[in-house]
Amino acid sequence: MLSDIQQLQESQAQTAETVGQIGEVVTCLANVTYAGFTEITKKINALVDAQIRTEENLVRTDSNVARTDENLKNLIAIVKRNLSGRKGE
């Protein structure tokens, strides 16, 4: 009977040690996973910021292109007037 109790105690000690080791592994995995998600979140935020800046730049570019188109149309109109005025000379 004493031998059975001793075996149970040893088995319980081994089980407790194994559970402790598993707990350490799970904690380590949780920390690594958290660090990975933190890094991914930072990268996603950087991509979102870059996309916002790109969209803002596109709006400015569209505005500049529209202004350039208008200036070019005005220049073409001036050149056409000058050329048509010279035909009569």
C-alpha cells in the first residue's frame, strides 16, 4: 500500500512537471504570436498611411493635370488666333 502511494506521488510529480513545461511552451508561443501580430499591425498601419498619402498625391496630380490641360487649351487658342490672323496678311 505504501508503495502504491509512493508511485502515485511520483506520477503526480511527473505530471505536475510536464504540465509546468507545457505551460512554459504555451506562454512562449503566446508571446511570439503576440510579437508577430504587433509587427504585422505596425506594417499594416504603415501601408494604410502610405495609401492615404498616395491618394492625396493623386488628387493633387489630377488637379495639376486639369490645370495644365486648361492652360494648354488656352495656348492652342492663342496660337490658332495668331495663325488665322496671319492668313489675311
